[in-house]
Amino acid sequence: MVFNKESLKKMFPNLAKELECEENKVGIRSVRTNTGTGENAVSERLVHYTPDVIDFVRRCDNEQQAEEIIAYLEKRGELERQYAERLRKQLKEKGVRSFGPKKEADYYLKHGEQ
């Protein structure tokens, strides 16, 4: 199916607006015709990485959210009681940012490609 610019705008006005918008553009630095080569080039830095309680706490905005994460993982048996208590003590005394800076959305996508 072939579209010219005007018919695209009429049929899909929001899509046309997004395509013309400058703020959401992603640069393409290379093109691979062999998919196997492309797959092998993908970063392996975070391939088999499983986030731990600290990773989850670093996504929290406040102490209440962090406490919910700790309680949930402790209830599921993924945290030992003593470790959960140490985390709660640090949370209460030093705050949620004592575990590290907040991890933004898409953290693993952005940092896994380095």
C-alpha cells in the first residue's frame, strides 16, 4: 500500500504529526542485513541480570513505597528477616536515597547498551 503525504495526514493525523515532530526522533547509526550478526552485537552487560531488593527500592519515590517493596519480598520469602530489618533500619535512619540515586524509567534499556 502506498501513501502520499496528504493522504497519510487525512487518514492518520496523529501519526503524521508524530512523524513530523522533532522531539521524539531516534537516530539510526547502522543497518544490518544479517539478523544473526545483529543479535550477536547486542550488549550482554545486563542479559541475565535479575534485579534485587536494592534495585526495586531505588525506583521508589518515598519511604512508604520502599517499605512496601521490602515487606512484599520478605513475605514471599525472597528476603531473610534479618536482612529486611537492616534495610528497614537504613530506610528509617537515612532515607530512601541512601540506597542510591533513583533509577529512572527504562534504566536497564539505557544502561544495558553500554
